[in-house]
Amino acid sequence: MKYSKKIVKRITDLIRADSFTIAEICAKVNISERCYYEWQKENAEFAEAIKSAKDCFDEMLLAEAKKSIVKKVKGYDVEEVKTLYVDSGKVGAAGASVPKIKEQTKTTKHIQPDTASIIFVLTNKAPEEWKNRINSEITGKEGKDLIPQQIDISVLSEEERKVLLKVGENALNAQNN
């Protein structure tokens, strides 16, 4: 198919409307995927129109996600309609009996706020006040560091000094390798 502004508009309208794959878009506008990619590579106007349409879809998707999360955080009402049908005694054009509404009830149900959504919003919008993690600090005897920054070797036995020397040598060898 020949490149035209009309086909570009059809393609960009599809991109803006839904999350179609390139293959689905190409099938809907009757072009090959190869043609699509060639146009994108060779025609800056086409590439920019595609990018703009994708950006527009992403903005719409983000707005919808925000609306949905607000509903999940606040809770919302849903109206349920239950309809009970009975045979009317009449026969329709297809030869089947035509039903008649006997009773119809409308019920409003409240959907409670979703705890996971609330936690998500709080931990992302106010992370300093709502941390979703535990911090643990471990200290040694009398609040001292478990691993001291400096070691007083004068208080070590000969055996402890040899072990410490060996640990230091191993650390230096590992660092040099």
C-alpha cells in the first residue's frame, strides 16, 4: 500500500485507542509489518506521528490508572440489576416465545476501600511517613559495635595475634587478586 496521510491517521488512531501490537495494526490497515518499519525508518514525519500517538496513549493510560487507584483507595458504589423473566404467551418472529419482565430489582453495593491500594499510595506518596520495611540495628555488648573499627592488639594473646595476622594477609591477597 502506498504511504498517505490517511493511512498514517488510521494507524495513529489505532495506537491512541488501544494497546494493539504492530502486527494487529498492520492487519487492520492492510500493510505488512515490513512496510510499517520501513516507513518508520525512512520517514521522519511517520516516526514522529507514531511516537506522538504512543505518548498520547501512555498519558491516557496513566490518567486511567490514577482514576482507578483513587476508586480503590476511596471505595465506590456499584448498582446491580436483577431481572426475573416469565413467558408472556406470545411468539416472536423466530418462533420462540417472547419473555416478559416479571420483576426487576436494583441494589446498590458499596465496594470497600482496598487495603493493598491504600498501602501502595501511602508508601509511594509519603515514603518518609509510611515505610513498608523494617530497619534493624544490631549492636554488641553495651551498645558497642559488633565489629570494632580498631583493634587493640596489646590485649590479644599470641594465638589471637597469629589468627588476626592470617586474616589480614588473606584479605590483602584477596584484594590484590
